[in-house]
Amino acid sequence: MSSQPLDPAAILATLGVSDVAGVTPVSGGWDTRLWKVDAGGRAYALRVFPPGRERSAQQEVDVMRAVAESGLPVPRIHADGIWRDRPALLLSWCEGRTLLAELSARPWRVWPLGTAFGQMHARVHQVKAPGVLLRRRGAWIGWAGPEKEALQARLHALSGSADALLHLDYHPLNVMTDGTRITGVLDWANALAGDPRADLARTYTIIRVLPTSPGSPRVRTYALKALLECAWRRGYEQVAGPPGDLSLFYVWAGAVMVRDLAPKIGQPGVWLEERHFAQIQRWTDEWRRRAGLT
């Protein structure tokens, strides 16, 4: 059943949405599908998960409802349900477009928008994780994999009891902007309670270590990533101050990236190849050396 083509009209009907005037596909990540929905004179986002992701979808619902009370700009949940074993959410539409789309169109805005991107990240970490996540405090450490025992032991000793809200997928495709300010933080399926340095290391690896997609102008993309990373750090530190030593967290983030992306090789629409993991592993091994894990 899960292999059948997705039918957004049928999914919306399952969620009880009527008076639909239009449904437009929106490019997104590799795991979920997204459409912009015009219904009843308002705009919504329809987010559909792969089969078997009920727990992930329910966590996203619980976390977004809790986080909305903190004042962070997260989408409002209008409906949730299951369509042919696929969890689906109907969310309020955030004003603007993704930070990635905005910077691709107007790269000269990278410094002010990158700074705002970092400031918002710091605001996320100022929120104490909701109860639904505190029950799994420290669970992020296990993402590195059971074979990374020495790393996990040091991370547990260093920050196993930390309880800040971590997004753990905070990158330019999951942040919305109107061109001036950050208008929304999307995709809370990975959220956990823990040490903000893990979230910072995770974002860094996505911005600077994740290979560039085919066809991207290599020099321009590298320069834009470098500027974005500098601006993001600057904005973060303006709000939260310097984060301290990130060596162990870079090792963790590199291991997480490999474990996260390796199963996606060969899937439709995924351009990653085995060779891309060599550069991620080299980067991770260098930080292992610096952290004294080799």
C-alpha cells in the first residue's frame, strides 16, 4: 500500500479539509513530502511522512504545540492523521520562503539573514525542552552509534543531564524568512533535550561538511556556505555567548551524518554516492584526533 502514488487531495480529505482551491508541490527534504494548500481562503502546508513514521510525526505534533507556547515561530497544527499508513500533518503556512531559497536568489543578503538565523538558533536553545522530550534526555548521544562507546561515555559525562531544547535538523531548508527576519522554524521531528553544543555541531556539519549537490556552482556555493556559517556563529554568540569547545560534538555530528545519510544512497531523488562519505569520514577522523579519541 505504501508504494502507491501520493494523492494530496485524498490525504486532505482524510484530514477533513474541504473547500480546497489549489495544491502545489513544494521542494523539501529527502524524507517527507510537502505541498502548499489553498483552502477556505487561507494557505496551509501539507506534510506527509514515509510509512512507519507515526511515532516521529506524533512527536513533532507534541513538540510544536509545546514550543509554540514559548513564542518561537513554529507552524500551528490544524489537523493530523494517517493516510494509507503515512502520517500527515496540516500546518499553518509560514510567511516567505526557505532561507536556502532566499539566499539562492539574493546571496548578497547572506550576512544579515545568516546573523538572524544564528540568533533564532540561540532562542531555540533558551527554551527548556518540554516534558515529552525530557523523558528522553540524553538520547541524542546514542545517535553516534553503539560502536562509538568511548565517544558516548565522554559525552554522557560532559552533558548527559543537559535539558535545553535541541532542534537537531536546523538548517536553511528548515527555516523560513520574509527576506528580513526569520518567520518560521520547521521540521521538529528530530527534536530532543540535551546540550546545545550538539545542535550547533549538527548544524555546522550540514552547512559546511555535507557535500554539494550536483550542478551547484562550486566556488560560489563554497563561498556562500562559508559566509553563512560565519554569520550564523556571530548571530548565535550575540544572544548566547561563545559555546565553548565543540571538538567532541563535531566527532558526534560527523558520525551521526554518516549513519543518517548512508541508508539513503540509491533512493529516488537522492544524489549521494559512496565517495561522498570519504570526505565526511576524513573530517570526523580529524576531530577525533583533536578530541583525543584516537
